[in-house]
Amino acid sequence: MAGILLVEDDPAVRIGLELALTRQGHTVTSYASGEEALEHVKVRRPEIAILDVMLPGIDGVEVCRRIRRLDQLPVILLTARGDDLDVVVGLEAGADDYVVKPVEPRVLDARIRAVLRRMESVASDRITFGDLVIDRGALKVVLSGREVHLTPTELRLLLELVRHPGQVLNRRYLLRAVWDHTHVADSRLVDACVQRVRAKIEAVPAEPEFIHTVRGFGYRFSPP
Amino acid sequence: MRRTHTGLRVRLVFTFTVIAVAASALVAGIGYEFVKSRMIDRAEQVAVSDVRDTLEGIRVPIGALWPGDSPPTDDEISALQKSLRPQGGRVVVRYEDYLYPDGDFGISDVPADLGVRATQRLVAKRQLIDGDMWLLIGTPVWRIEPIHTAQPTGMTVFVFAPLIEEQRLLSDLRQPLALAGGAMLIIALGLGLASARRVLLPVRRLGSAARALGAGHLDTRLPVHGQDELAELTATFNDTAAALERSVLELRSLEAMSRRFVADVSHELRTPLTAMTAVTDMLSEEAERLPREPAAAVRLVLQEIARLRTLVEQLIEASRFDSGTATLNVDTVNIVDAVCDCLAMRGWTDQVRVNVPQGLSFPLDPRRFDVIVANLVGNALRHGEPPVLVTARSTPNGLEVKVRDHGKGIPAKDLPFVFNRFYKAGARGDGSGLGLSIARANAQLHGGTISVRAQHPGTLFTVWLPPA
């Protein structure tokens, strides 16, 4: 189904995940260290990267950060714990989603598919909000004439907000619509992704003009 | 504690005062009595010798009359009274059957016993008449003239000498004595309070230090002053506190080490579990094609991997609570959605009846709320009987969520311990023994709590979360 780059230092876990993902129809290339994986990203073009956070040498978060510098390759982090700093730091570094070890292969597969689905086009039209032009067909966002590079997740979030202009969307709704999370998941995914989108499309991210926070409820897209 | 030490102070001050007052009263009393008796004795001696001298000098013919004598006239008696009368005094004379009162004083003012005794010899007595002290001297009158032999005359004189002057002097003396006594009392009270404070202050300090120690301030120590028993006690207290601090620190470090160990072990277990979990789906699919017995073996392994995973997850969660690193990510959450998501994710939707108002939303940590509901419902499904009911409502005190099953219930003796770690009422099931304790820790992290009550039939768990 998809070309997956897997980075995991523990051989047993690496082999286990390789077996599971291959069986689900993906093509897996795996590495034991971040440095090797970064070399691979430059040469071959995987469709998605799955990174263990705890790695010898440069860690998963740093690998994610360096991948983001190169392109918008979707990244899923494999973390040891659900609610510590790993997750926050990883999401700030640009990760699209995270799963907590030990992860069931079904869950991991669902997340991979959800992330990849975000790359599919929604409809072929073009909407303009002042300086901001969103091309839903070409999956391109142009701000003041220059193209803005959004990851599939960021784009999907922006499109979801744009589809309901002026309406407050709560985090649970966004988690379902963008991440396909069917259970109570981490609202930090949404918050971190909104921050990243703001950083790319807002002139002053601290005083947003497009995506507004509605405290206690969620977010609202209302162009100036 | 406080009562005894107020009591001790009162007792000390009281004793001090009583001793001081008793001593000063004794000294003042003895002095007063001494002065009084000396003064009155002197007045008495003077008065008596005056009376005696005067009587020796009288020439009035009384008693058995001698040739040439004529019975005394009233004038002669008055003259006698006058000569006997001391300054401000009175003289009552009884001669045979005649009574000669003096002013408002009569024979009725003379006590009967003195009246009788005074016919034989000179007697003196102090007597209180109308509130004033008088010295009453009664004496028979003898006649020596003219034959130089004393003969009774049948006349008795009663001289009332006033003691007003002495009385005034004594009352003048009483006033400074009373003043001195009062001053003594105040000084005694002050000294008593001061010494009580001096004695009790270290006792009070020891008391509050002991309380601080009990409250967990194990570094509490007191300065040791002097060489007395209290200083010794303070030193003993310091030694005891130091010993206690040492052993508590040891225990704490041991406990921290063992917690750290559990946390480390759990984390280490996670890696092999991740590898095993990764291939569970594949194995369970393959098991379909295996012969019956190996298939059963594979399913057993898979089932136990799942159980081990739950156990490790909960151990890690519990050690996070122990180390205080558990954090709260509060969001306003629709309760119906949260409960339904929790049930749907675990495939319990058909087995549980949910009764939650549609619009009910509440600020809480959705992940932790999910853990609480999942643990309580999972527990009810595993150990109870259907129907399992989840209800929630908003109260002025916050959010109340109830999970009720209709099974046999938990034995009353086990009920108080169900939230203890690894406490399993009844048969050992597939639960880890940590679920309820983690559920409660999650509620407590919100500032809330979970309580349990037996129902007929079944068990009711009530979660309460305060408003943010």
C-alpha cells in the first residue's frame, strides 16, 4: 500500500513491526539509527516515516525535525509514554501523529492510512481569503503569491476549518475528521498542529487573523 | 495537651501564692498580736495601778463604821467616782444594796461573772460595749484606816477605762499591714507567673516541637540551655528526632528505590512486549489454520500477552502517580460523547446502558476520564452481572458519574479494600488488580474521589469530580 520508512533500534521490535506492516501490504524499509534513515530519505522517497523516539545518536524527534526541513513527508512517532514531554516536543517538531508502545498492529495501520488519506484531494476548487489562496484540487496553499508548504495533516486541518467558516469546531470533532481517531485521544495533537499552521499562514502567529482560538471549545476559521 | 499545661501553670502559681500569703499573714499576724497584747497590757497596768493608788488614798467612811463615822453621802460617792474616773471613762459603784451608775453606764454593763469575782479581788477584763473596746476593772474596796488592818467594806467599784486610743492605734497598724499583705500577694502572683513561665516555656517548646515532628517536620530540633532536667529532656528529644529522621530517610530512600525499580522494570518489559504485540494479529490469523491443539496454545499465548500488556501499562501508570509526574490536561468535554467513545472503543456499547443528559459538558482530562470509566465499567462487566448502568449528572459540587452492576456484589469485608493495589475480592480473574486503584488516583488528580457502596443486588461506584 505504502512505502514506509521505519526507524527503531531494538531488533525484535523492528522485526515485529516489519512483519506486521508487510503483512498489511506496506513496503517497509527499516533502519536502526536516525542518521542512516536521513540518508535514505534523501535518496528514496518513502510515503510515510515511523520513528521511534528513543534512539541512540540523534533521537526520533530530531530526525523528525530534520525531515521537516527537507519536505512534508508525514511522520508518526513511536513513543514509550503517552503523556510526557516526548509527545509535546515531537508534535512541535512537526510530527503528524503518535502511537504509544506497545502498539497493536491494527491501530498502527489505521493511523498510517489516516495520515495518508489526508493527501488525497478533496474537491477541485479554489478559495481566496484576502492574501490567502487555497487550491483544494492541487492541494496547494498560496499566501501573498508565495506557496506555503503544509504537511498533509496541516493541510487537512486547514481544509476542515475552511469548510466551516465562522463555525467553532471542537477538538474532538477535529481529531475525528483529521486524524481519524475514534476514541478520546490527545487534544495536544490538534493544538500543536494549529500552532504549526498558524506559523505558516499567519503574519503574527500570536495574534492570528485566520484561525481563532475559542477558549474551552476549540477553533474557528474566520478570515479578516 | 494544652489543658494539662494550663493546669500545670495554674497549679504552680496557686501554690506559690498560697505559700507567700500564708507566710506574710503569719508574720503580720504574729506582729500584730504581739503589739496588740503589749499595748493593751500596758494600758491595763496603768489603769489598774491608777485605780489602786486612788483607792488607797480615799478617806470616805465605808464598811463597818467606826466611831465618828457617818455613812457616805451621795456626794462623797460621786466624789469617789470622780477621783477614780480615768479620762473619758466611767465608774460604777455598788455599795451594799445601792448602785451608783455613771452616765449611760450601769451595773448591767458589767458581766455577771466579773461582778461576782470583783467582790473578792481586783479583776480586769476587756469588754466590747456598743462597738468600742473598754477595759473593765472591778475591785472590792478595803478599808485599812484607821486600825491599819484591811477590812472588807462591801463596796465594789467598776472602772470602765476606754481603750479607744489603743484601738485607733491598732487599726492604724492594721491598714499598713493589709497593704503590705496585698503587695505581697501581687508580688507572689507575679513571681509565680514568671517562674511558671520560666519552667513551662521549655515544656511548651518541647510540646510544639513534638507536634511539628508528628506533622512530619523531621528536622525539628531544639536549642539546649543549661544543665537541668528540662535541658536533659530537650537533648533526649533532639536525639530521638535525629534517630527518627535517620530511619524515616532510610525507609524513604528504600521505598523510592523500590518504586524506581518497579518503574524501570515496567519500562524494560515494554520493549519485548512491543515486539510481541506487533505480531499478535498475524499469529491470531494464522491460528485459524493450525490444528486444534497448537491453535489453542497460540491463543493462550496471545491472551496472556494482552494481559501482560495491561499489567505493564497499569504498573507504569501507577508508578507515574507514585513519582508525582502525572499531569492533568483539562479540556471541556461532552460527557455523553466521552462515555460512548470509551465504550465503543472497547466494544462494550451493547452491554452497557448509558443515561447521561445530552448537553452535559464538564472540564476534565479526557484521557484520564476515559481510564476511570473504562476501569469501572470493565470491572462491572467482568465481576458483576448485567445490566450495567452508567449515569452522570451535574451537581452544584461538580460532576457525578455512577457505575452500577447487578451481580452478586463485593463481600462486605472486602468493600473497604477494593481500591488497594493488587487487592482482589473473590476469584483471581483477568484483572491486573491495579485498575480500581488507578481509577481512583485519576479521580484524585482532578481533586475528586471515587466511592463504593453495596447495592441489592450488585455494587455502585460513584465518581465525583469538582468543577475546575
